[in-house]
Amino acid sequence: MPVDTINAVDAKRKLQQGAVLVDIRQSDEYRREHIEGAVLQPLNQINEHGLSETLQKAECLIFHCKSGMRTRNAAEVLSQKAAGKEAFILEKGLDGWKSSGLPTQKDHSQPLEMMRQVQIAAGSLALLGALLGWAVSPLFYLLCAFVGAGLLTAGLTGFCGMARILALMPWNRRV
């Protein structure tokens, strides 16, 4: 059975009728902001282990991520894992839920999502390297090259050294 898209208002109605909302994002994203009642099961866990026991018992599942992109890209896998169930993808994900005026639970005491931290750090270092290369010494352009090489490596291998370093920071250790 294919996974259809459902808008936030219709999804809320389905949830009131007993559907289960499944958040496929990572735990750091979920802790920062999520839809009340959503069950966290990251996409990589669904791929590796299938649906949790709780989700296997549900008759109707609504999957969501932040923007809807991850769920759309994983629609075939989600369809296979939810075989025999009524299943939907929340249109535009968490962003679509919020744009429909529906509430979320936010915890600003949680650190920013790791990917955003990496983007901020990499962008800051590249900008700093470019500014210092222009104003102080061309040797600082090597900082830009180092950041670019790191991002390229992360994209090609899935290993992000900067994320590993940021995970050790004190703000990321409190959970």
C-alpha cells in the first residue's frame, strides 16, 4: 500500500481518531522541538530494525520530519515497513504543522541540532579564513581549504569530524 501525503489539519483529525504520529528525525532535533504525542523513531532505526513494537500495533501511521523532504525521499521504505497499515506522510512535515497554526513543544534549553551547529561552525571558519586571508595574510585562505576538505569528506564518507568535536562541547553533553 503506497504512502499518501496528508495535510496537517487532516493529520490532526486522524490523530484524534487513533492514528500514531511518527517523528523520523534524529533525537537532537526531536528534543529541541516536536509535535506533542509524536513517537520518535529515527529513519535510520526504521531502516535497520523496522518499526518498534508500539508502532507495529498501530493501524494508522503518519510519518513526519522537519520539512517533509526526508519522509518523501524515504516513502518507499516507509511503505514497506508499514505494510498492511494505513500510512501517510505529513505534508511539509513539522514546518507544515506549524504553518497550519498547530502547536509544537519547544525546549530552547536544548542545544541546536548538530547539523545546524556544524553549518554555523563551518560557515564561521570559512568566513574568518577569507577575511583574515584578505586583511592579514594569504596563508589564512588555508583555513577555508581545510573547512572545505572537511565538508567534502563528510559528504563523501558520512564521517564528520566537526560534528564529533562539537558533540564533546559542554552544551551538547547535557540531555
